[in-house]
Amino acid sequence: DIETARSLGADGLVFGCLSPDGNVDMTSMKRLMEAAGDTPVTFHRAFDHCCEPYKALEDIISLGCVRILTSGCRPTAAEGVGMLAELVRRAGDRIIIMPGCGINEDNIAQTARLSGAREFHFSARKPVESGMIFRNPDVAMGSEDDPYATVRTTAQRVSDTIAPLKS
């Protein structure tokens, strides 16, 4: 997969491996990092399942990853803002800590202010009504709240989410 992504011109890669005991799987990660070559790598939210976040931070830095996508080891970034702040502090300029999970226009400014993070991951999605005219009420598909809607990223939600950071 890494070779295919690179051959197609991917600007970056996102992956992360943990061992069964909750540490960064250094053997697997070294192998994947070698395959990544000079393509920037973000260690994904597997980080949020590591047993020792500060040790994992140092291990991931030593591997050469450029950023860590994390919710601060909590269900959402807003809930993990304390850990995010400490990770940003410990990381310094060695690696980017990118809060993600639940980031939206209502909490991005506070998350930025409290954590010190400068990059954020968010989906900016909103429900969009299905184009189906015929609907079988006996079979639910999609969301339980609205089985005939899907969620899509919209330019307006992206703009609305970024706006608080610009003010």
C-alpha cells in the first residue's frame, strides 16, 4: 500500500502500529518507515491506545514521523485537551501534535488555545438527504437517526471550522 501510494504521488502517509502490550511496535514501524522513504508520515490515532503516551511520543519521534494524530488519549480532542497540551509542550519543535476527533467550529478555538496545537484534523461533515424517492420503511440503512441521510464534508463546514482560528 505504501509503495502504491508513493508511486501515485501521495503527499504523505498515515499509519501506526502498536504491540499487543500497548507500546509502539518499533519493529513494524521501522519496516513501514523504510518503505515510506522520504514521504512524510503521520502516526495515526493508534497513539490513543498506547499504554505510555510520553514514551510513545519519544519512540515515534525517534522513528522520524512528522506528526501524531491524537485525541489526547480520550474519546474526543476536547476531552483530551490536557494531555494534548502536555504532548505539545514535550514535543516542542521535534514533531507536530495534531488534535483530531470531534474537532468542529464550536471547539477548535478553545482546543487551540488550551493545547497550543497549530494543526487540526476534522471532518466538517453534515447530514445530506438521500436522493431516493422510494423508501422501504421496513429496512433501515445508514444512520439510525435518519436512515435516508448520509454525511458529507461541506465547504461551508470547513470554512466555519477554520474561521474561529482566524479571529
